[in-house]
Amino acid sequence: MTFPAAFLLWLMAFSCHVRLHPLRYGVSPLGPHARHIAVTGRIVAPGVAWALSAWLDGVTGVLIWFASLSIAGLCVALCLASRRR
Amino acid sequence: MRETLRTRMGWLHGWAGFVAGLLAVCIFMTGSLSVFDTEITRWMQPENQVPANAPLTDTALNAASSLIHDQQVRGASVFLTLPSVRSPTLDVLHYDGRQFVGTLFDPRTGTSIPARATMGGTFFFSFHYTLLEGITGTRIVNIIGVVLLVTIISGIVIHIRALVPDIVRVRLSAARLRGWLDAHLLVGVLVLPFTIMIIYTGVLVNAGLILPATPLTSLFTPEKVRTPPTSGMKAATVMPQPLPPLAPLLATARRDLQGRDAGFILFSPDHLSIYASDASGPFLTRDHADFSLPDGRLVGITTTSGSVAHTMQVMHGLHYARFAPLDLRWLYFVSGLCGTATIASGLVLFLMKRRSRSGHRIGFRVGESLTVSTLTGLPISILAFLWCNHLLPASMAGRDRLEIGCFLGAWILCTGHAGLQSSGLRMNGAWKTQLCLIALLGGGLPLLDILTCPRAVYGLPAIHAAIDGIGMLAAAVALYVRHRLESDGK
């Protein structure tokens, strides 16, 4: 339960990160309001994932939080790479 | 000034990474497999088909007790490991100088299981931290760990400016060198927390071997010949006491060790000690309850306290991951493989950057053949080790030694093959042939498993599917890389 939740929140954070760097990742730029939401999402999503993981599983949860960071990041990167190809 | 620092860090990152990386790939790859060492042992002992969570009965405990007493009378030093979720058998074990061997009991009936002799998953575990070279190997592994930490820090300094913005950036369609660098950075940065944690805790676990607490001068003084104490001589001649029923002692130990399950029991002629299971939590302790023999009276509880002891227990717990449930174990495994991929891509990058300038030099060719024999030779030898386990007759004497021989033999052949190809400047040929062999051995693993141990595959489908699946995954990755090599060559 902890991993899917943390994974989805990290996916959200990385997606926001990508949208905040349109030139670097080749995506369309955001308007000021959407940009504000993306900045908030990039900060809040990992924080919520951390709180949830640590609250549900303690030390194990913290390890799951880091692992979900890695795997969600890899998934986003592979999606972007395949989209570009 | 900053550019100079980056340039110097680049040199340090490249050279330290390459020299340490050749061994680090082996350490990371076998360490990743060690996460599932018990499961690999079960895959390699298809005769053991006891299901997980099989209930432990008094009959089984009594059967183990009587065997332990018999072996104690013969002077053997044995211990008993209790069933757990991962290893559901009751094992009476002793150390034969290389590994723990002994008799496996079915916890439900107390009958012994005629499991084949094998090094099992513990082979990867001991290779991971000793490189099969004992204490010297452990020292080398620790030094490699420190060098890797230096390499990581220098890598962070080099890429600090683009570390966060480029965190999910990979350009596979760009130039080859750019693509490899992006892949190296992507995997390296994303698994950085895990990599730092696992290397740091690994170094700390055996830090005493390279940074001893005793003065360094004592290391260079000749070792005194130890004379055995007279009390030890007396102890050896003491007749072991008969063992009381173990079930009540286990219940008492569980109560007095704050409800933690018992992991194993050590036996002395006049007392026994029940140790808390390593799976009880992230603090890997050696807390235990002592009982006198033969009456089974509780003598005392030993627990370690203090912040330093607790810190070390967490460091051990995080590195060994014995407390980890199955899902976290998989995450350790995947992160370990990503760490291996980071180092492997770093090795390839190091060679690619220098090929045009130094490709004709003998040093470069030696480096490249060593890289081939590490990146493809090691997976081939691991797969050969697994194939050898299933192909050798189950009752064959010395089959565990043959398994190791097969592993080392395959690796030596791969190294020789890479060396020969590099002398003729045909490195692509070495990569392609060895990748083909990985695909053949990995892809054929499920077939071999089904043909040689159909009952075990049916009895423990999850373990067999997972290990056979990893073999197939290795085959798929090898075929993909081979395909990329061919398309780049055209």
C-alpha cells in the first residue's frame, strides 16, 4: 500500500518538474497559474509521500520513499525518452 | 577556479571509478542477488518443498534436539536455526570451514529432508563481501567502498549544476556518448540515496578491518602464538548435558525478548542461548536469553543498550535488510541492479571517451577486455553456476565444490575469450558472443528448471517463477544490448 501511494506521488512531483522546464524536456510552456500549481505540486507531493510512508511503515517506509523516488524517476525518464523517439 | 575543480574532479571520478568499478560491479551484482540468498538456496535445493508458514511441532524440535545432542557427544559444535517465513525448515548446522552445512528437518513432521549439497545463495553473499578471499577480500571490498564514496562525491561536484534540473533527462536518440552519459547520470542520480546508504553502511559494517580501534603499530607486531586456556581444555572434555524440551524455552525467550521471535539457538555443554531473529526489526541485534542445562532454567537476558550500539545495529540492519518484507526486498534488489547499471555504464563511458586517442594501446585493450569479462563474464558465470546446480546428479559427492569450479571456470574462459578478441582488436566480437551466451543461458533457465525439477516448480511456483524470470530478464537485456551494438556497427 505504501509503495503504490509514494510511487504515484513521486510520479506527480516529477511530472510537475518536467512541466516547469519546458525547453529542457521539450514540452509546452505553462501559464502563470498552472506554473504556480506545478511548483506547489513539486514541493508538496514528495512531502506528503514522506509523511505517509514514515507514518505507515516507520524505517521501512522511509526506505520505500527513497526507492519509489528512484523507480518513479526512471519511469518518467523512460516515458519522455520513448515519446521523443 | 570552479572549472579547474571540475576538471580535477573529472579526472578523479574517471580513474578512481574505473579502477574500483571493475570490482564494484561484481560486489554490487552479487550483493543484489544476496537480497534473495535464502530464496536462491531454495531454488537450488528442489528436494526442500516445505511451504512457508509451516507450523513448528514439538516432534520436530525433539528430533532436532536428539541430533544436536548426538553431534555434541561426538564433539561437533552445532547450532539450530528456527523456521521463518523465508526459510521454513528447522536446520541443525555447523561450519565446515567454507559454509554452514547440516541437516534440514520438516517442521511439521520432524523428518529429515534429503536436500542436495550446494553452496546455494550463500555463495553470492560470501562472494559479495569476501571476493572468496577471506579477511583480505573483505578488506579489499571495504577499500573499494571508500573509493566508491570518493567517486560519488567527485561525480556530484562535476554535475552539481545540472543535477536537479536534469534529474529525469535522457536522450537515447542523441550521439552514442551523450546517450550513455545521460543514462549513467539518470540512473546514478535517481538511485543516489540508496547507493550512498548501502555503500556507507557496508563500509561501516566491517570498518574495523581497515580502520582498527587498536593502535596501528599493533598491526605490524608479530602475532603471538596463542596457547589455549586450561579452562577451555576442561570445557572440551565436559560431557554435554541432555537437552530439555525446547518449546517452553522458546516461549520464555519470546516473552523476555519483548515479543521478538527466536532466530537461532547456540549450544554449550552447560547452557544454551536463544537469539532474537534478525527479521524482528531494523535493529540487527544479538540480544539473547540464556538457559542452563539440563534443567532449562532461565539464567539471564543479554541486550545491548547505548546510542552507539543502537546506531551500529541500525547500520547493520539497513545493510543486511533481513527485517525487510518481500516488497522492500524487491526494492533493494532493483535499486542494487540500478547501482550495478550505473557503475557498468561508467566503465563503458570511460572506455568510449578514450577509444579514439588510446584505442591502439595495450593498456586500453587490457582495460577493455577486463570490462567485458566483468560486465558479461560475471553474469555468464552466475548463470553457469545455476545450470551446474541443476545438471549435476543430486547425490554426487563434492557437488558444491564443482559448482564453484564451474563458476570460476566459466569466468576464466570469458576473460580468456575477451583477452584473445582484444589482442586482434575485435572487441565488438567479444561483446556480441558473450551477450549471446547470457541470452542462451538466461533464456534457457526456465526450461532447464521445468525439465529437471518439475515437482519443485509446481510446489513452490513463486520462487521458481521469480528466479527463472530474472534469468529471462537477463536474456532480454543481453539481446537488446546486442541489437544496439549491431545497429551502431552498421
